[in-house]
Amino acid sequence: MSKPFYITTAIDYTNAAPHIGHAYEKVLADALARYHRACGEEVFFLTGVDQHGQKVQQAAARLGISPADFTRQITEGFLYLWNRLGISNDRWAATTDPLHHHCVRTILDRLHDAGQLYKAPHTGYFSVRQEQFLTDKERNADGEFGPEWGEVVFLEEENWYFRLADHREWLLEFLGSRPGVVLPAFRQVELINAAAKISGDLCISRPKSRLSWGIEFPFAPDFVTYVWFDALINYISFAGYHSEDPAEQARFDRLWPSDAQVIGKDILVPAHGIYWLCMLHAMGFPDDKIPTLLVHGWWNLDGGKMSKSLGNIVDPVDLADRYGVTALRYYLLRDISTGQDADFNSGRLESLYNSELANGLGNLLNRALNMTRRYCEGCLRPLPTEADRDPRTSALLSTLSDSWSAYHEAMRAHDVQGGLGVIQRAVQEANTYAEQMAPWKLAKDPTQAALVAETLTTLCLAARQAAAQLEPVTPDASSAILAQLRLPRAFSFAEILDFPDNHQVGDPVPVFPRLEPPSETNSPASPA
Ligand code: MSP
């Protein structure tokens, strides 16, 4: 059996409600997972929540509830949203899961036995917000720690360290010799530059006296595991690594390494690019078992960051309520190039949806079905052979056929925006073909009946193909289109052309109702 496509996303912090950036990452991974499933590959798609750490403990304390209750409430918000957005993950990684605890503790034990961990005292300034000790590098020009670090306290404590610096040379050599292990390529360069600066080891414990909400060290019960060290392990714990169940372990051997760990640009350095890769190396993973990191950019607002403290968070639930899930998923993948940043703009969402889905594919489907019912008794007819076809039909069919390779190339390169562009161009050509052929005029002349059938069948097949190719991005709309065409999903050009003789299509029902004209402001959608 071929290797499954294993895709994960960063697990979301449970100290705040999900926002549009989180939603983008899940929708991107979901579209890639759905695409690979459609190609007939076995897919394992993992996502989840990062539930431990000081910030969670503090947020729970502020509300006067236990971290466990706090975590449960916030996790429900994420689960609700992923369900609403149709995220098709195969497994849910919640780091409070005993399975994950077991795996983290086993890894700590093994690394300890292998001499990769040591205990040492440390004295210094500590940022409570960032949960890290600060060095002079973090001081600003005035010699102070800036507001981004929040409350800074002076601490003296013993902790456990991971010998990160021992893996520096390996990491540099590995990154230098494996182009494509971090995507896009400019992020690999950024990581190499950061890896060259690794100087110290990584503190991976927190004394229980100040943080109890974490995974206890198996050989040092006064300590819990640093939240990043714990969270990164989710990628392997939930795939079966160190599982007590042999079937799970066997699955891990089959799945790993992950083909795409989808993360935002802010968590490449140091978390995924340095800590995680060095952790895997220290655990004994050979170079060919190191995962690929797919680093996406950020959705910004008015060119700037969205953040809770700035009060400019765009809420995906509001957007889904206002525009529908299809429009939201489409926009989140259509208006950003994987790896680059984009600016969220509700006017763009409306105009892209209206022009490409409502006026583009929606119109194509609607006219194809309406006229098939009116002029061809609702039936698709076998297409004439190449020699007997109208040249304009041949030209459109050749566009549709060619678009598959461009579509696959884009999707395999994680370029969903490019894949959607390919679909869009084919839909435009199909609509132009409809105008040129003008079957409503041809239908007035009974001698043209065969050409009318050829035209309308071709238009229905163009809509079928667009629905099939769009499925990873707009699964519900694609199913609705195929249901109206009464055709099953097809995922190659030969299959698109394959339908039963005298196949009867259904009634047209608008799949993409038009949205209100773009609003004048660039403000996030809000029901207010
Ligand atoms: N908990 C860590 C990840 C641990 S992975 C072992 C974390 N969580 S997060 O909730 O802050 O972010 C989750 C993901 O959302 C990250 O990949 C982050 O880059 C992404 N995004 C957060 N804001 C974003 C945007 N504005 N735009 C796009 N994605 C962004 O980091």
C-alpha cells in the first residue's frame, strides 16, 4: 500500500477564542486533505488544541474556574467552529488526552536515559506573558523590556534543560542539504539563518510551585513540561508514536513522516524549525523521517496585525453567519497566496464571491440546466466524435482537459489560490462558449437540434468539472451542484465525459445566491 498523505495543522492555544487566522489555517489544511482524498490517496489529517501552560492557568484563575473547566469551554468553541466550517480532520489532538501525556512522558524518560536532559539552576528576568526567561537581547534601546513582554519578574529556579545546542551542526547540515523541507523556500533560508545563531540549550520544565497545569515529569514530579515541548509532540503522539496499542504504533510507522505540517510564519522560528526538528533528531528520527513544514502567511487587517489586545479580531463565526460557509471558505483560500500575507477585506469577499461563484459558476450551472430541460427534455446526449464536433466545442473540451494538469500542479504545490484560478478560467471560457453558441437561438431552428444538445451537454460537463475541482474548497456547494446535475463526483477528464446515455439532469436551484454589493468600508463583517 502506498504511503498515506499525513497532514497536520498547528494546534490552537486554548487561552483565547478562535479568529480568522486560525480558521484560514484549518481551511487550508482541510482543502489539501480533501484534494488528496479525491486523488484516491489515504489521508490522515490531524488538528487540535494546545491546552496547557501558564497563560491557560492564569486565564482560568482570572475567571475563578479550574484550568480543566476553562480548557473544556474554550475547546468547545474551536470544535464548534471546525464543525461549522466542515473541517474533515481524521483525529482530534487535545493535549490533555491521557494518550498524549503517556507519549510525552515516555519521550522525556527516553531522552533522560540518553543523556539529552540535565538539571541546572537559572537566575534571570522572566516574561510571564511569553513564559520565557529574557536575555539582554530582548531589551529595547532604552535597556528596558518592552511592553510586548508584559509583566517581567526576576526569578531564580532550577529547571530541566534539553541539549538543544548539541544538535545545531546537524540541523544546519540537514537544512542545507534538503531543499523543500521547509516551504516556501524563503522560509528555509530564514530558518537556516536562525539555526546558525543557536547558542544555548532549551529549558523544558517549569517548577510546579508556579505552574501546575502541565504534564508532570516522570522522573522529577516537582516539574511540569514546558508547553511548547509538550505541544509539539502532538504531531506524533496522536499518530501512534509510543502507543501501548500495537495497531496504533504500526499506523505511526506507516504514516510518519508528515507530508505537511501546516503552521503560521510566527511559529517557525524557534518552535517548529529549531526545537521540534532538534527534538526529533534527539529522539533518534533519521533524516528521511523529518517532516515537511508548510509555512503560511498571515491574514492582516488594514495592513496591520489582528489581535485581541488591539480589539480588531475578525470573528469567523460572524462571517459564516453573514456570508455562509461556502463564501467564507472560498474567500479564505482565493484571496491569499500560500506563504504570503493578505489583507482581510469583506468587500473583496463579497465581490470575489459574486463575480466568480454567483455570476461565474452559478450562472453556468443555471443556464446549462435550464436550457437542457427546456430544449433537450432534460437529457444529456453523447458528444459527437472529435471530427463531427463544432470546433468551438472542441476548443472548450480541450481547455477543460488541459486544466486538469494545471489544477493538479497547483494543488500538489499547496497553491490553492492557483488551483482556484485554473477553475475560474475554465468557467469563464465555458460561459463565453455559451454566449458564442447561443443555444437559445439555435433552438429556434429544428435542424440544429444536434448542435443544441452538443452545446448543452458540454456546458453541463463544464459545470460538473468545476464542481469536482472545487470540492476541496467548497464541499457543500460542490455536492449541491452534482446533485442538480444528478451526476456522481468525477476526478479526471475521462470520468467527467463519462455519463449514462440519455442521462436526466435535475432542476436548477441557485447554489450561490448573490451577496449584497460590497460595503464601502473595509471593516470586518459584524452583525451589529
Ligand atoms: N499553540 C501554538 C501552536 C502549537 S503547535 C504544536 C500556537 N497557537 S495559536 O493559537 O497562537 O496559533 C495557531 C495557528 O494560527 C498558528 O499557526 C498561527 O500562525 C496561526 N495564526 C494566528 N494568527 C494568524 C493570522 N492572523 N493569520 C493566519 N494565521 C495565523 O501558536
